[in-house]
Amino acid sequence: MILIQDHAGGCTIAVRVQPNAKRTDVIGEHNGAFKIAVTAPPEDGRANEMLLDFFAQWLGFKRSCLELIRGASNRNKVVLIRGITAEQLTVTIAQLFGN
């Protein structure tokens, strides 16, 4: 189960990033976090920026609604998504996976 929690500014979601991948995509789940592959290397914050850009596009949010709040230099990260509750995000993700 993916860790999605309510937050004062919206909700947070746990993410595990795999940099230097062949393509940027959602791979699955890893220890309660979304596992997302990104083609960018983990240098100068490029993988983090690609993660946020991809996540915003995939979920259908403006990029400005997403912020990396934990894990800038780690594969395990927490992303804040403003303007949505944990319950609403859970439904959105379920719809993306056709559940």
C-alpha cells in the first residue's frame, strides 16, 4: 500500500526514485512508496526536477502544486501535493491504474 497522508498544505506521497533509467515511468511500489524511474542522472537536482515534472503530468496537476519536502539527496523522497486530500489522491491514482 502506497503511503499517502494528509498534510496542512494538501497531502504527501512517498516516492522511491530510480535515476538513469531508460525511460521515465511508474514502475510500481517499493516498501510503501511509488517507485518511479527517471532518465535524468542524480546530479544537480536533475532527477528531482524530472520526478516532479513527470509526477505533475501523470497526476494531472500544475507543476507549481508539487514540492519535494524530504529526500532531496536520497532515493526515498516525500512529495507534497497542494490542493488535494489524501483520499482524493488515492482515488485519482486508482483511476489511473484502472481500479
